[in-house]
Amino acid sequence: NLELHSKPCALLNTGGYFDGLLEFIRHTIEEGFLPKENADKLIVEESPARLLEILIRRDAPGSTVP
């Protein structure tokens, strides 16, 4: 986490396209290369509509969604 910005990082995992990447991220956590707290910041959704809803709600004034 370089903390260069506070913008969200998201993956649209339609049809499991990024399953391999997500497994790699889990592996890096298990091996101690990536703190779980950093990986938990990644937003992963299969539905484009749901992902947009999360991102819009996150940026809404007064939002407490991380």
C-alpha cells in the first residue's frame, strides 16, 4: 500500500475471468508477501451493475463505505 491516493481498486470478475489472479493474491497473503488488510481493499464483483453501485455509494457524500 503506497497510499498515493484513496481511490478504489476494483475487479469485474465476470465469468471467473480473474479467478487465477485472486488465487495468486490469496497465495501471496499466505506466504506473507501481502498484508491481508491491503488485499481486503480490493473490490471484486461479478456483476457490472453491482460493482458500479458499490463504487457510486463509496463516493457518496458522508459515505462510510471503505
